Amino acid sequence: MFVLFEEAGKFLAGRILSEADSSLQVELDSGKRVKLKAANALLKFEKPAPAELVAAGQKISEEIDLDLAWEFASEEEFSFAELARDYFSADPSKPASTEQQAAALFRLFEAPHYFRRAGKGRFRKAPAEILQQALAAIEKKKQVVAQITAWAEELAQGSCPAPVREQLYKILFRPDKNSPEYKAVVEASRAAHKAPLDLLQQAGAIASPYQFHWKRFLFENFPKGTAFPAVQAPPVRDELPQAADVQAFSIDDSSTTEIDDALSVRGLGSGTVTLGIHIAAPGLAVQPGSPIDLLGRARLSTVYMPGYKLTMLPDAVVQSYTLQEGRNCPALSLYITLDEATLAISGTATRLEQVPIAANLRHDKLDAVFTEEFFEAAAASGASPSDVPWGVELCFLHRLARHLKAQREIVRGKPENFNRPDYNFSLDSPSGQEPEGNEKVSISIRKRGAPLDLIVAEAMILANSTWGEWLAEHGVPGIYRSQASLAPGVKVRMGTKALPHAGIGVKSYAWATSPLRRYTDLVNQWQIIACVTHGRTAALAAPFKPKDAELFSIISGFDGAYSAYNGFQAGIERYWTLKYLQQNGITELTATAFKDNLVRADDLPLVLPAMGAQGLPRGAKLRIRLGEIDEITLDVSGTVVERLDLVVDDAAAEQVDEEDNESEIAAGPISIAVDLNETPADAATAAGAA
């Protein structure tokens, strides 16, 4: 005697070795013996052999018309044997054959949309309306499977279907793995034995490498687009006093439209000098929770890239508060009183006022004039050049900046070295619109710590550290950047407490000088304004209170956004650097051994792996032959063809070590979310169920 039974969703048949009231011992064709409950025995039979029964039943089951079987089935609960009799037997009094009964069981079991299981071997037919819904869903799934197959074939043949192109960045970086577009890419990649990114590139899904990087950034950080809603910049309602005897000037690049800061100098030649640091004051008009605040809170910072930028605030709003020359601008001013000879600080004062902006000076027009040699000549002569516009003020500010830097370096414990230059990227894109990625690019060098840079940097450090301490004295929380020490691995962190910043060499450092460009600075400006307005009771009136959860939320959001924006800027600058190499036919360059097998180009902002650099001392000077450039992965490698020095300069090696933490990262494979090792879409199951 044989028995047909179901185990874990599979039908098995075997010879009964022994039988008790509640169980059976069964031997399968493989020789394996199993014990099963008597209730699980669905069909006992004497012939044919178990394997023959299963094979015959499966073949016959394929011929059963499910719609016809559903019509034949009883409205009440029924067994598979009853359905087999009604479907196959012309004589209702005679049972169907064993093979037909097995076929009915198999067919019923695999069609849950037609027949619902009501127990071992028992079923109930689905209601007509439920059946129609299920059949419609199955038909739709069949169509989706067919669409996936068609799209996959298009991709494999080198053509990208429009729906896949439209979903490109979602497929690659944040996919819905049940979407047909995603499944088509997976299926095509498997069939063509190609990596998804290579497949999509060859199929024309990626219009250009530049657009790939740009659209990916927008997808991840600006999924709703970059356009601002229409907003009106509110005016400063409080009447502000006019700054007395002040003529302020800013120093920025020509491309800068968000002019946050300006400087003024009074009292030169009197023995006591007053330095004014004037910061644009949107915080006087824009209030926390207002529509403009929400826009700033959403972006958190301006995004910079060669030839373009995404401002934190709408341009119309920026222009309402920027420190534009020829205007009296609302400003938060810090006045520092100094001894003209010793540069010792004797007092500070913070005011809200209207500041006359006399000039917007520009680096690209003045860096060649106000050089180190210019200031050294002025110092040697003992007289500031009054014939050069702003020469007298800038000579004093440069002397002060060097003094402030020297004081910070004492606290810091070692000098700040700026041997590596800054690089300026310029695109021949006069329209000012989004770059296409094929513009002619020029890269120029500006030495880090150049005189005008130094003047602005030291003034801003002075303001940020002074205001940071001032907030703490008033018991008003702010957003600070701190660094516990200069020990390796100790990073700069953001928090609400006025802690030392070892890297800068100050007791505390609160970002407050770029409120048009950084949201943290706008938040700190609100807090500083409360101190100016309310004095010792500022903690009660400030928008953000100590241990305010909202403040920590802002810090967390800003940290993530600022890192993402900086990462994109570094990546897109690398793109333009590689483009520069191609446009100028550069195949070799000089570089410095950096670490492991990495080298840093001497005259370009580029780090790359170089074969033959492994084991060379840090600081070694090398000539590198460049390999192929991949504009999608931003990858380029090189080969050491010559060592240019015999002995590494100790100072150069030390400089390489010091700059290790702030280095650009060499490019590598792009991490995408398409997983070819996942279980394939169960198209066969869907088709079989139909």
C-alpha cells in the first residue's frame, strides 16, 4: 500500500511500512523513512508506483481548466476527491481514478486565488468578486513581468527605456527593489554579465558624467528641487542708530553675492585704534519659525561648486541684507579697542546699527596688489601707502592679523602652516547658469594665508571667539565648534558649550560671521542679538534656551548637511580637475608621496594612487605618468616614472604628516544599491499562478 502526503508545501508519495491509529511509517523512493500523522495522509493507493502517480498527476493537472473546475465545485466545503469526481467522471456515482484525484489535489493546491484551503485535502471555492480581483491582479503581474523582460532586453541591447532613465538615481542609490524598473536593471545586468553602472552607461542612461554627479547630488539632498517658493524679505522694523564715523569695506571673491562681513578702522595715528567687525544682520528681520527661517533650516548652508552655487536663502532675500557697497546696511557690529603700538586689546563692544558700506573689495582684483612684499615694504618704510585706496587701513589690519595669529599659535602650541595652496576654478560660462560639464576650465593658485585672506580670517576668528565667550558669560547657549587637543584622531565637534578649540588656539569658537551662508551662524546671531537687547536677562529672552532640544536638532542636521555639501564640492572639483587634465593634454605631473601608494599633485588639487609609490618616504618628490581617466568614478591612477629628489626634506615630510587629516581622498568605486545577488523576481511563480 502506498500513500500520498504533503510536507512543507511539497507532495510526496511512498510505501507504507506500518500504520497505527494516529501515524504511519513511510519509505520514500529514495530510501528515506519518515513518520507522518495519519491526518496528513491525503490519498492511499495500491497502484501505480508512487513516482508514477506523482508524474501522472502533475501531467493531468496541467489540463485542468481552473475556470471550469471553479464552476463544477460545490458551494460548500469539498475534498479534492469530490472535485475530481465531478470534473472527470461522467458517472457521478463513480470516483475518479487515483491519478485524476492526485491531479485535482495538485491543481487545487496551486490555485489559492480560485480555491481556499479549508484543511488537509479540503477546499472552498473563492467568492466570484474576490476571484475576479485576484485574476486581474495576476494578469497585471504577468504584464509587469513581460514589461520587465522587455526593458531588460532593451538595456542589454544598448538602449535605455524612458522609465528606467527617469528612475536612474532612485534605482542606483535608493531603490524600491520591487519596482519593475529596478528589476529590469538587475535582470539585464545578470543576462549581460555586466555591472549595473556599466550597463546603464553603455545604454545611454547617463547623459554625461557631470550631469550624473550633479543629478545624484540633487536626488540625495534636494529631492524636491532647488527652486525657492515666493517669499518676501521682511524689513528690519527696529530703528537702528547710524554707526558714527565708520566707513566699512568687505573683502571677497568677485563671485560672492552673500557679503556677510565687512571691516572698519578708526583712530589710526591717535594711539588708540577701534577695529569694527560688521556682520550682516538678517536675524533682525527674519524670526525663528518664519517662512524664510524654514527655508534656511531646510538647506542649512550654501552649496558651493565651480561655476555655480545653491544659496541657503533666495537671492532676493540675500540682497535685502547683504553688505552692498553704497548702502547703509543693518549690521551686528563688534568693536575692538586696541593700543596702536602694542596691539593690546583694552575693550570690546557689540552694537546693532546701520553701517555705511563704502566698498566691496575683490580678491581677484587686489591680491596682486596687496602682496606680502607690499606689506613688508610698508613696514620697512614705517609709513602706510596713502596713495593706494584702503592701503593705510589694510596695512594696520595686516599687522594686527599677524599679531593675532602669533598669539593663537602660542596657545595652539605650534605654528599654523599653509604650505599647500588654495585653488580657484573658473569656467567659461558667462550665463552663470548650471554648468553642462564640458565648459573650458581654468585652475589658478592662491597661496593659503595670503595677506588679504589672513586679514579676513583673523578678524572673523576674533569675532567668533569673542562672541562665543560673550554668550557663555550671559548664560545663553550657542552653537560652538571645539577640539579638545591636536592629538591624532581628535576631531572638531559641534555642541552648545563654550569649549576650547585647540586647532585654532582660542578659548571658544562660535560660528557667527556668515549668517547669510550658514544656518548655525543665523542661530547664533539671534542669540547674540538677545544679549545686545536684553543684557543680563538675555537667557530668558533668547530664542533658544539651555539644553534646548531644538538646538541639538539643528546641530545634528547641520553636521550632516555640511558634510554632504563639502563632500559634493570636493567631488565636483575633482571632476573639473580631471577635465582640466584632459583639456590641456596633461599626461604627466609632479607629485609628492603622501601615504601608502597615494601621491598628491604639486600644482593641482588631486590625490591619486600611483604604482611604484608604495614604500617611498612621505614627502618624496616624484614624476607621475597618468593612466586613463574615468569621469563617472572620478578615478585616475598613475605610475611613478622618476624620483626627483634623493633625500626627503624633513620639513616637507612633517608638512605632509600635518596635512594628512585634511587631504582630498582619492576616488574609487561608486557604491550603488543594486544587488545582483538577491533572489530574482519570481516571474515564473507569477506566470504559473495564472
